[in-house]
Amino acid sequence: MESFRRALARFVWSSRRRKIRKLRQFARTESDGGLDIARVAERTRNPDLRESLLSHARDEVLHARLFRTRASELEGEAGGASQATGEAPPRPLFVGDLDDVEYVAFLCVSEGKGAEHFRLLREVLAEDPRTRGVFERILADEDRHERYTEELLARWRAEGRETEIRRAIGRMRRNRRWLGVLRVLRFVSSAMGRTILLVLYFTFLVPFALLSRRALARRPIVRAAPPADLADARRQWA
């Protein structure tokens, strides 16, 4: 599975166009995540958690800016116009039905998986040091986010909330695995769709076009006789 993920990442990030698209997707995710975390910080009654979440939200906004800037640089290197000003405003992903423990568990799982994915991309992007540098810069923050969420969960475990935490983490991990499966299925279905269209094009459309061209080439050309008045005029002037 790990070799498949690495091969898939190499394929996706080998194209400048796909690289730009993925960077903008990451920027959108980080921006949305920052809004989400800030909303949770506003509602919590735990002052320590509020301070940590607000710092986390500021980091997410910075990460979005880093991703967006690198995407614009790649577009400029390719001679294309930047799309930064034409992006739609981010949409908040506020999870309103999670309490503090569940949301911190969600962040802990998400930050751990995100850091794992970014480390894979850092390896894949060895030949693109500038883009790789963006991920290295962000990874330092991701590791710090993972540490503070783990510390909060450890503190709550010491307060006797082990069962609640275990249940929340298990649910978040199952949800992330399911989302990962859906992403793979979406990619495979898209690739299969393009392959089927390509096969149909060369199997039916191209032969049909060639046969039509051959039939037109064999068809005799019939020249229409000029109108009677035009023929009479030519005879008079002859």
C-alpha cells in the first residue's frame, strides 16, 4: 500500500499543471481548516485550549498563503497568469456537534495523517527544492500541532476520560480511512473513464471518419449545368 501511495504521489506531482492544482487545493483546505479551528476556539470555555486553537488557526492561514504563493510562482514560471485573485472565498468546515475532547481527537488524527502525507511529498519532490521547502516549512508546524493535541489528550486521560478519547479517536480514524478509499476510487474511476473514451475514439470514431473520407473520395463529381440565361449570354459574347 505504501509503494502504491508513493507511486501515485510521484505521478500526480510529476506534472506542473497537476502540481499547481494540488497546491491550490491544499491552500483551500488549510484556509478552510483555519476558519474551522477559529470557530471552535470561539465556543470553547477552556482558556488553554482556546489559546492553542487560535495559534493553530493562524498557522493554517499562513500555510494557505505559502501554498498559494508557490502555485502562483509555478504559474509564472510556465508563463501563465496567476489565478490567486480569482479564487472563490473559503468555506468554513465547522464541526458543530463535536465537544472539546472529540474535536481535539479529530485534530490529533488529522494532523498526524497530514504530517505523514507531507513527509511523503517531501520525499517525492526531491527534484523540486522550492516546493519541497514549502512542505518542510509547514511540517515543522504540523509536528507542533500534533504534539499539543497529544498533550491535551494525555491530560484528559489523566482526568479519567480515557474511554471517551479512545472512542473519539477510533471514530475519526475510521472516517479518514473511508475518505481515503473514496479518494482512491474517485481517481481510479476518472482514469478508467478517460481510458474508455480513448478506446472508443480510436475504435469507432477514427475508423468511421476514415471510411467516410474514402467514400467521399470515390464518389464521382457531378458538375451542374449553368442556368439557361447564363449559357445564352456566354454564346452571345463568344
